[in-house]
Amino acid sequence: MSDKKINIKTGKPEFDNLYPMVKSFLEKDRMDIVIDGQKIRGYRSPDARSIWIRDYSDMLRAVKYFELDLKSTIDHFAETQAANGRIFDYFTTFPEKLPSERENWTKYVRVPVEADVEYRFVKAAYLAWQANGDDAWILNLLPGMGKALQYILTHPWRWDKNNELVKRPYTIDTWDFAYTAGKHEWLQFQINDDTFWGIMHGDNSGYYESFRIMALLYNYFSEHVKAETWNVRAEKIKAAMNKTCWNGSFYTHFVKLTPVEIAGVEESRQLSLSNPMAINRGVTTHDMAVSIIKEYQKRGEDNDSFVEWFSIDPPFPDGIFGDEKLVGGAYVNGGIMPLVGGELAKAAFEHGFEKYGVDILKRYYEMISERGETYLWYFPDGTPASIETSTSPEAKPTDGWGSSAMLYALIEGLAGIEDQSKQFQKVSLSPRWIAAGIDKAEVQVGYETSDVFLNYSYLHEENHIHIEIKCDDSNIRFHLMIPDQTNAEHVTINGEVVKHHNVTIEKSRYVDFETSARRGIAVKVRLNEFL
């Protein structure tokens, strides 16, 4: 696989080298499996030799740029979908827990306490379609995608009719084992009469995003009535989630439906990993997003942890979920996750904290560049995960889940290329190089599987910003960051003046305008100081 579609040149290694490093991690996570004579290519979690839709759907935010086979894994999850719409969590043909498990049979698993699987399936299909552009393929998948979401909206294990929100057993955020008050001898993955039920915000933000994806796809295929149905569902779940789960500063970790008290847990303070994800999925207002970002910044200042990318903070008491390894600061019980850092950086870029987003990317690059390693989680003192400290069978130093989130923040946040349909036909272009102190950059982002790309050169000099764009055929909405205390006086595209709007986000300045690009355009923004 070549890198001809992805290229970032700024003169800063933390940005220029991040994509090659992340791609190298992902290449080590690639899994090729044969099931029923069909070749399936997927990307594994760093802690188990299996293809989980939960990891894979997020990893596709990086994988989609270079992988040629983006269909086979999604097709296999679709082909094995249950009659009621349920999707499997993962499949594998490799023994997972040696030496007790030795058989190389084909294995499928749905962890019963999981409520997030179906939205991840929808997201994965959408991301693959963005890159491959295969309308017939995604159209064929749409009924199964809808069936998966209807399962969530109707099954008594998944839907709380009173709150009109997705429910689940008492897990740590989106993870797959539940609290039992000591009634189960190890990690509890099952639902039974002793299950403690509640609302976890991350499930609902995920379904909001998946409903919006369904609306986008149905509008794309001119089925506007179906699109509106999904848009209405999206707005309803967002309103219900923000009413039920928002505590005034961030999302309450777990809103209980079954009364239960856990000694030593500061529930009102627990900040869990799906908070920055909620921002990027679109359920927060700007003010809510700012509140979440500031909460992470504050905890970074007040905490002794080497970075503030907590899975949950403060953690639960040691071992109460059934495994003595789940001490405070380990794994999802307060461990540090690059996955959280990447989501937080992307949110920061979008909501006026651009320098904070840059800082996160720099700190992550420093973490991974010395040894060329990245882990799913770290202890707060910086010690990486290991097999001995994990509840999982492996702890590979090639975490594609977190690293792909960081790349997502770089490409869509700092470099600012966000595909809003497929194959860059509709693009939000938001270069934020001003925040990184960079005046000159060359950026190319494309999809290897369909041989399409968008390229821009960026130059900031004195009171002008020049951007030259090469692409196939795009409708581009510019949201260009400009220096503090300046306005865009006028904007020209190929020498013609176009309408523009100066915008302030927190203390950051932007200029917004839009155009259609056919092969290439030249943009020039003239700035003046207003303070």
C-alpha cells in the first residue's frame, strides 16, 4: 500500500510524522481471516486477537484512507445479523485465552450487557462508503442498518420507555462488564435478575449520530420521508439525553434506573470517556462542549496523572467489578487512554480551544515517537498496560483505537479536511495552522480504494492567507482560522470576490465562505486588524 493519498508537510515532525506512525501501528493490527471460504480483512483490538465492531468502527477513521478492502468485515457482520436485528460484538478464528482455549474454531460473541454495538455497525458502514463511494453496496446494507437500530429502539434489554433512551446494565461507561455487588465471581457479562439498570450517556450520543447517518444516507438517495423520520428520532434522543444525563458541567456517568449505592464512589464527580465523544457526535451545544473541555483541563491541572485522558475520574474502588486487576488507575477504571485524548483534541479544535488541541497532539507524539509504541491504556504515572495488569489476553504496543483517534484530530481538526458525504463531494475545510504557529503547509488527503483526493497548499504571510486547492469535484465550505484580533476584509476565489462572514468562537477568529471546486481553485483572504 502506498502513501500517495496522505501527505502532510509543515516542517514539524509531530504533525508530519503522525500519519506514517499511526499507519504502521494499524498495519500490525491487520487481521486476515477465512470464514466459509470467504476472505475477510479487519483490524484487531490491541488486547485480543479478534475483530470487534466497536474498535473497528472507530479505527476506520484512519483505516479508510489506505485500506483497499473496506467491505468484507462490515459485510460479515451484516451477514451474521440476527433475525431481530442484533449485531455480534466480534468474531475470530484464533484461540483467545491460551492455554485453556486451543481450538481454532470460528467464534462469534455478543456480550449481553453491551448496548452500543448497533450504532457502531451503522457508523462503520458509513465510513467505508465515504471512501469506496459504492452506492449500490450501502443501499443494500441500509435495511439491515435500520433493522439493527429498530432492535435497540424496541428490545426490553435496550430501550427504556419511560425516559425514551437507550439503557444498559451498570458498566464503566461503554465497556462490557457490569457491577453485581459481589453476586458474581468474576466479570459479569450477562443480564439476569440481579442486574442494576441505568442510562449511560455514551450509548445515546452514539445512537444520535447513527440516526443522523441514516438521515444523511436516505436524503442522499432522495428518500426524504425516511430521512425525516430518522432526523426526528435523532432530535428526540438528543433532547431526552441532555435532559436526563447532563449535570450542569458534564454528562453524569450512569443515571440509575435500579437503586444501588456503592461505598467509596464519588458518582457526582465521575467524568467518563464518552464525554468528549458526545461533543464530536454532535449532541452538545457549544456551551456544553466548552464546559466538558474545561473540566478535563481543570482535572489535568489538579491531578498527578501524566496526562488528563482519563477513562473515568475518579475511579471506582479497587476490584469491585469482580477482578482484582481492576484497581483505580488501571484499564477502564481510571486508566489513561489515547482514545480519550484524540476525541478531546478533535472537540477542542471545533470549539475554540485550538491551542489545547495542538498541545494534545504534541504530547501524544512525544509519547509514541521515542519507542514507536502506543498502548490502549496507561497507568496515571505513565506505565503502559501489560498482560499482567490487564483483564484481556494481550496488551500489544500497537493500539489502533487510540492512535486513529489522534489521527482523526489531526486530519479533521488541525488540517481541517472533513468529508461530509462521500469521496470529498461535500467538504468542510477548516485549516487551523494558525493555532500551531505554522505559516506554510502542504496537505493531501485521499482514499486509496477509490483513487480520489483533496490537496491544498496553505501560506500565511503578513496580512494575507493564500490557499490553493486541487480536487476532483467538491462543494467546499470554508471555516478558516485567522489570527487573533483580525477580520477578513475580503475573500477572492480565482480572482473573483465572494461573500464571507467573520465569526468568533470563544476567543478564536474564523472566516466562513463557500464555493464549488472543479479540479482547482485559488483562494486569497486579505486581513485587517480590528483591535
